[in-house]
Amino acid sequence: MDILQMSISAAVLIIAVVILRALTLYRLPKRTFLILWGVVLCRLLIPFSIPFRLSFYTGVNMLLKKAPAFTVPAGSEAAIPAVLQATASEPAAGAAAGLPAGGGASPSFAPLVLLWFGGICICALFFTVSYIRYRREFNTALPVENAAVTAWRQAHPLRRAVQIRQSDRLDAPLTYGVFHPVVLVPKTTDWKDGERLRYILAHEHVHIRRFDTLLKLLFTAALCVHWFNPLVWVMFLLVNRDIELACDEAVVKESGGGTKSDYAMALIGLEERKSRLMPLCNSFSKNAIEERIKAVMKSKKITIPAILAAVVIVAAVTLVFATSKATPGVGAGTRTNSNAVEQ
């Protein structure tokens, strides 16, 4: 499977997740959507897929064969499969799309491959330079050691040492670093406001515990590879929102359901006045603050039926949209066009 087929297949999956998210955002556990975005991430980065009889692409293939309206002139047969059958097994489909599969670029498509690679380099350079610039800025922050920080560290032990620093260059708390995480808080933080401080540190603790910075790094890598796909940029935006929503849900659950209004007020009080792009950092206050507050206020206790519904939805979306079309007459060992399954 070539890069364009992977991107088109992921685009279909992104559309499915976006629709599902719009319909069930306040009904399902928020980690459900992170799992679904993880499936999208696999589709973007893994160059093969497993054939499945009930796949979306199996149905598309059957429609293309049966519907006369899809008949195309001779010589252009690969045009439709290259778009609608992104996981099709014919190597010619990828060549028709412009990005060859595996064996190297043909001379006629070399400019497209160079353009794609150049886009990767530009995106990677942008995120890397931005991150380095902010890291240098953050390194000027001063460590905080007081009774509140000491008590919090004792109550929330982690295998990784967590630093808490204070900076006058930001307006809202954030966390960065994977193996040596740092919680950065504004210089204006009121260390005597125990309730708000508890929410801030609890939120950042969830980010650290779940390795959200590493998760953002993986999605950033997928964005750099598939920079030409606008739906991947939509995914990147929504992933950042859903990371925050899942974190908010965890804080409310750990603090008790009666704290929802207090936590929502903390979100409002910590809303950033200036929105800055901080790659690979997890911020307490991100964009879409209204969505976060609404999600907090509508959050309910996670029940067994809700968990079962989430499992069924994730399994269904994965089997239908993350698999490729099944080839009739071929057994379960059927290979996709990348030959990667048997390897």
C-alpha cells in the first residue's frame, strides 16, 4: 500500500470518527475517541491492512462492479479505484495515483515524490524549531519548592521525577517532556488557593501519567508524513481537544462528581488570553474552552453499559473502516499490495 492509498483510507476513517464524535461526544467515555484516533494513527503509519469481508472497501468494490454509472472509459480504469478503493490490492492503483508503492519512484512521478518529501521536511522543521524555541524559553523558568508542592509530590508518586517550575512567559499551566516531565505554571499562580492549585496539578498529573506528550509526538509525526491531506490536519486539531477532554473527565472522576462546577470555574479562570502554538506540550487551557466546560458539566459516571457501547463502537469502526477489501476466492492469508502482511 503506497502513501496516497494510506492517506485516502485514513481520510475515510477520519470522516467516520468525526461524525461519530459529533453524535456521541457527551454520551461515551472520552477515552473512546482517543482509542479511535489511535486506530487512525495506525492507518496513517502502518503500510498494510488486513482484508475483511465486511470492510467498507469490500462494499465499495461490489458497488463499482454492479453499478453501470461507475463505468469509465478504457484506459482510465485505475482512476476510480485509486480514490474509492484506497486499500485495493492492485499495484497499478498506487502508480495511477502518483506515488509508487515500495519499489522507488518512476521518472514521471519523481517531482511528486520530491514535493511530498519536501513537505515532510518543512513540517518537521517547523515543529522542531517551535519546540526548541519554547524549550529554551521554558528553561529560564525557576523551580518551585514550597509546602504545597511537597505535599502534592508525596500524594502523587511517579517513577519519573516531575519538576514544577514557574515562568512569567505564559498565562496558563502546561506540561512538556516525556521521560523528564516538567509542569510549568504562570508566575501569577496563587499558591494559597488550594482548590485551584489542586485542579491544576491533578490535570497535569493525568497528562504525565498517560504519556500524552508522547502521544502528541506520534500524531505530529503522522501529520508531517501526510501533510497534503486536509483531513489529517482536522484530525490533529481534534486529537488535541480530545486529549484535554479525556484529561478533564479523569480529574472530575478522581475528584468526585460534585466538583464539576468548581472545576469548570477553574477552567474559565485559567483560560488563555493569548493563544500560542506550543507543539508537543499539554496545556491546561487549550482552544475550544466552551466545549471543555460543556463536557465537564455533562459528564456522568462511567457505567458498564457505556463501556460496552464504547467497545462495540471501536470494534465496529476498526473492522469496517480500518481494513481493506477482501479478494473473492482467496483465503485468510491474502496479502495486500504491499506484501507486508506475510513479512
